[in-house]
Amino acid sequence: MSLRPGSGSASAWATRKKSYKSGIDPREIRRRREEDLFGIRKNKRHDTLFNKRTQTHTTHSRNTFLEAISAMVDHICSEFPPAELEKTRHAEILSSLAAQCPSIDDVIEQGIVPRFATFLSRDDAPQLQLGAILILTSIACGSSQHKRVIVELGLVPSFVNLLSSSSNDDIKEEIVCALGFIAIDSPSYRDLVLNHGVLLPLLSLLNPLPRLSMVRVTTWTLYSLVRGKPPVNFEQVKPVLPVLHQLIHQTDEEVVADACLALSYLSEVSIDKIQDIIDAGVCPKLVELLHRCQSDKVVLPALRTLGNIVTGDDAQTQVVIDNGVLPCLCQVLTREYKKMIHKEACWTISNIAGGNRAQIQAVIKANIIPPLIQILQHAEFDVKKESAWAILSITVGGSRDHIRFVAAQGCIKGLCDLLSCPDPEVVSICLEGLENILWVGEADKEVGLHDSVNIYAQRVEECEGLDKIQKLLVHDNDEIFEMALRILKKFWPVLENDLEAILDLHIEPDGEEYILDIQIAR
């Protein structure tokens, strides 16, 4: 007999299996994860930049300060250039303003920002350039309205040109920071910065590797240039891949974390770009980071990148498996990581288990199922959901032995427990998984195994799953109702009379009675 109803041909089975390859909708789940990680890294960079700018100012001191800076700018911009000593003093004042300015809005309202922009061309006074750039960077890392001031002044191409022409590392570092904050504000600003040719001068800063502060800010800016929706033009940023390969091998945690974040965004630009990520040679190191690193901010983006790669075809998934990811995933599930990492690990496992049977066997051999089921039974709800998807993937594409194995490990109880949850998607996942397991039990029963009893149907009853499935006959979701009815008709035919009582008198929301179209087969 066929293992499942309607399985038909091998091609039909392949089509059904393929529909489960990516588990939950990747667009939705990745969007939420992107927001979480983006906030962590953006706030970290913002706090680093402003950690010394905590002084308070009275109204009098603020007004005095702004009057002085406005007069100083007028003096610099006069037709008589200041003497060298004066230029040095003015540069110091500008630097002081950048560090102590009571408000970005105050500086903008003074109308002196365009004056600062003119200082960018003062190659004869690099300290003056730096002071002006410090102020402009302070504005660039402000709100979207503040960034708009920088963009509308046409400073992006000026920044890029100065990045290529200046020999002052302090100036370059501030420019890189400003461009990163502009790019991270929106996809349109990201594309604006890229279209002004920033990538090659940016990459040249890392060859050879400069001082650590420069490596950090440049890596973060590279990440800023590849994130966002709609995704970046992959071909435009593809030259960054070998550099990211180099950066994930560094010892500085902040550099590695931002390089992994950049890879995670590049790996989800398009499924047809996954091979480019693999060809960059990053998989071995990403797997190593899962194994050796215990920092959430490194493990999470490394795991996400690997998870994105295994949404590809079986051959691409196999590359990640061959690099030893499965024992690392087992380790991740058993470590005390935050919820998001366990959730990401379960999602990755569900995609690997959505591959061929050899890959499902590899998941089982790596001893992943026991901790996966522990999560299914005891984790927070949204992590349980990912674990349920992983179990479903195994029951959809696995052999009967694979399904027997996960059932023996205790997945039936976890799936039954979730049948009463309010999330229709989770209920559907669990019903589908249970149905697939029950079909194996039915096949075993028909060949006389287990005293010709469907032991999985028995286990569902022991876990109070039968009562929960019956209650789903009055569920608002038609798909859930039909799945529950199908399961009850096939595996508990003795309940036929009870089912008829439910089906013959079903109450509409407005209180009217009606007869359902679906009838019990006789």
C-alpha cells in the first residue's frame, strides 16, 4: 500500500517534499530577525561613537558656544585665510564642537553646516578638514532628517573622493563612519553611496590591514552597504566576498560579527546567489565559529548565513553538511544560548531535513533529534514552532525507519501538546506531522507488526492528542478542520458515530445550523 494517501507517483512525492524545503516563509521570518540584529549592531556603533558625549549644557553655555563657533566659521571663510597657528586653533575648536556639541539641531539651525562642507577641500589644512568631518559625521549618525542634510548638500561624492585622495588615516576613518551611517539609513541611501563608487576605495583600506579601529569601522560600513530590503544589487557588491572571507578569520570579535552579518545579508539576496557565497570559501570558517565561539553576536549571524545556504539545493546543502555543521548544530541546541539562536538552529535543521534521505539520515546520526524534541516539549513557543517544522520535514521526506525513529524519540507528545495552541500554522504543522507518523503505524499494523495495532495511534491517545484532534472539528480554519476530519476517519473509524453527531449539527457564527458538505464515508 502507499505510505500516504494521494502520494501517487514519485514526481508527486518530490513536489510535495519540495514544498516543505524552506519551512516557514523565509521572507517573513528573516525580516523579523533582520530587525533584531540590525538594532543591536546599530545601537552598538552609535553608543561607541557617542560614549564620551554625555556632558550637559545650560541654555547660556549652549548659546555662547554656538555664537563662538559661528563667528569662528565666518572668520575661516573670510577672504583672508587665517595664519597657520589660527588654523590649528580653529581645528581644535571644531573638534571640540564635535565632541561637546549640545545638539545637532542647534548646529543645523545656525546655518553653518554648508560652511563646514567647504572645509573638506582644504587639503592645505588637514586638521581643519578633520574637525569639519567630525562635525559632519556627528550629523550623519543622527536621525534620518539629519542624514538628509548631509545628502542634500551633495557630500556623499565629496566623502568618497576624499576617501580616495586623503593620506590622513583619521580623516579616512571618520569618512568611512559617516558613509556607513548614511548607507544604513535606507536602501535608497545605501544605493546612493554605492553608486558613487565607494566600494573599491573602501576595500583598498583593508589591503593591507590597517589599525584595528579602521578595520572595525570599515567592516561595519561594508555590512551597512549590503543590508536592507529591497536587497542590494549582488553583482555590484560581489567584490566584497573575498574580503569578508578574510575578515571572518580575524581575532577581533566585533570585526568577525559584522563580517558574518554582511555574509548573512548577501546569502539571502537571492537563492541563485547561494553558490557565490559557497564559492567564496566561507563555509568552513562559519562552521568553526559555531563550534568554537560562544558569543551570541558572532554565532547568530554565522548560523543565519549557514541557514540561508541550506535553503538551496541538495548539493549546496551537502557542502555545509560536509563541513561538519550537524555536530555543531547539536552543540548549539544544548548550550545556554538566547532564544533567537535556538530558533535559528531549529530552522536550519528543518531545511537540512528537507533535503534527501541521506541528509535526513545525517541529521539523525548527528544525534540532533533528542535535543530537538526537548526543545519541542520545553522551549518557548516560537522556538517550539521551529522544532515542529524540523520534525515535519523529517516525516515528509524521510523513510519509514526515519519516521519510526523520531516517533520513538518522543516527538508525538510534543506535537500533540501544540494542537491546542492558538496559532493555526503551528496546528497545521503538527497535524501534518502526526498524520505522516500515523500512516507508518497503519502500514506496520497491516503487515501484522505490534499485534496488528497502530502503536502511534495508541500513543496519540495516551498524549491526549485524540481529544484535541476531535476539538479541531469546530476550528475556524477550514484546512485544519479537513485535516482533523481526515485523520479521525482513517485512524479512528470506531468514532464514526461521534463524528456524525459533530458534523450533522455544526453551528455557524450567526447561530444558524447547517449540514456540512463533507460526510463520513460508509
